[in-house]
Amino acid sequence: MPYGILSNLQVELGGKTIEIEFEVIDGNLDYNILLGRPWIYAMAAIVSTYFRKIAFPSKVELQSLTN
């Protein structure tokens, strides 16, 4: 059940800050947030589902997130 949308919420990761929208829902999920295509495009990220890894450029170096 959706509660609403948080607009222009700033997310900082690896020295980069972008504004995205979050849809707030009530559900039994394994994750706290799901980052979709708008976030991936804004971060210039590369996603690997095989390695379960996200990499994106930062001001200093290439950053990566793993699960």
C-alpha cells in the first residue's frame, strides 16, 4: 500500500549528492530502499546483477557497492 512520494530527497553516496524521489510503501521487504533507473542514470552507475555489484565514478576514484 503506497503512502506517498518524497520529492527531491538528497542522497549522498561516495562523495556524490543527487536528488531523487522515493515512493513510501508499507510492505514486508528485504531491503530498506530500492534504487531504480533514475538513481542509476544520475550516478552514472554500472550495475552487475551477476556479481550483485554497483560501481559509479566519484570525485576521486571508482566507488562500488556490494550486497
